[in-house]
Amino acid sequence: MLKLPRLTALLIVLGSAALAPLAPLHAQRPAPQTLPHEIRIASEGARPPYNYIDNSELAGFEIELGRELCSRMKIACTFVAQEWDSMVPGLIEHQYDAIMAAMEISDERRKKIAFTKPYVRMPASFVLNAKSDLRDISPAGLAGKTIGVENGSPEQAFAEDVYKKSEIKRYSSLEEAILDLAEERIDTALGDKDAVVDFLKNRREGKCCKLIADAPRDPAYFGEGIGIGLRKEDVALREAFDKAIDEVMADGTFMKIRAKYLDFAVN
């Protein structure tokens, strides 16, 4: 038997390995996820107009929006009521598949779950005494004025950082700030627009005051907004929700649904 020099034999072996067919690249990738035919969506039922209980059933802006999104994804959806404190643990434990409960997207929550793109970005709004003739809510326009904010709120941090020449007065609640505004003890109050509008529309004292303008949207203070909570591994479901959200925003469906529950733009 012919003996080859060691170096020649090694080169033949390496050459044969190089010529061996490679495994297809797609075989090395995980199989793509498929969408489920049916999902369960949890909501609290205690945050009108986003979600509430009507005749023992979940109802509200998020419930109607959720049904529309599911229709576009061609997925059957069931809504279940869930207490807030166990909302995220229940999702992780597969008690349901998504959360639509006016849940703010945050870095802390992202450690545990994933979120779709936001479907609500709630403005922060300035409110004035009805007798006030203030119009300029810029830092220059409110220089020397007193701004009431809820203590510990994003509006407090925003006002203290941006309105350096104004006096920022902290209250235990936005309601207390507006009541002081009614008595002309402060010049303006700043708070979440939905809370401000609810007070002005539904409280007897709300006749005291009026909305003037929204504060500039700054995610550094006011966050990314409200999104649908999902398990991190459910990538295909998140992508499908994102696509459906884009569609309802683009064709005006979102605005029609929103207008039934909120009198102002939220996205």
C-alpha cells in the first residue's frame, strides 16, 4: 500500500472537508413563530374610560380597540378581568396572553415583559382659572408665575427642570392643585390631560377653570406611553399587534374609537 508523506495526507483530508457540503443556513435558524388562533387579553376593569365593567362585562376604549386589533390579526380574542397587582405575574404564568390595562411602558416593566408600540401618549396640560387672561405657557411666559403640580408626578419633575423662573408648588393630588387654582392662589396647574378633563367635566368645581394648552411632549419626563404587555418570547404576536396598531392609526379607525371615549388626541 502506497504511503503518503504526512503533510500530503493532511492536505488531502483538509481538502475533502472543505469540499463537503455545508448545512443550509436556514437549517441553523430557529423555526419562525406562528400566530395563535385564539388569545386571552387581561384588563383591570377599574380605569374608565380605558377599561371598566358594564353589565358584568369588560368595556371601554381599550376593549373596543383590542377587538379591532384582533379582527385585523384574524385572531379570536377573549377579555378577562384581572387585579392590577397580579397583572404581570399572571401574564408570565400563561394565565392569559396579553395585557391592555392602561399600562405605561417603563424600563422597570421591560425587565419582565415586552410591549408593543404605544397606542396612547397622554399629554400633560396646563389649566387656568376661567378669569385668567394668560396665553403664553412657555418658560418665559410663566416666569414669576406659580405652577401647581402633584407631588412626585412626572409633571413636577418637568416643571422644576424646565420652568426655572417659575415657582413650583407641590400638592398631594392634582385635584388639590386645581381647587387652589379656583381660589386664585396659584396661576396655573399642570397634570395629565385625561385627569384634568375629567375634573373640569364631571366635578361641580370644574366650572372654575379651563384648559389652555398641552406641554411639549418629552418622553424623558412623560414616558413612552401606554402599550400592550406581552411575554418576551411571543415575538410574532408582538409584531402582529404592532402591524395592526399601525393600520388602525393610518386609516382613521383609531381616531373613531378614541372619540367615543376621549375628547382629545392621545397619539
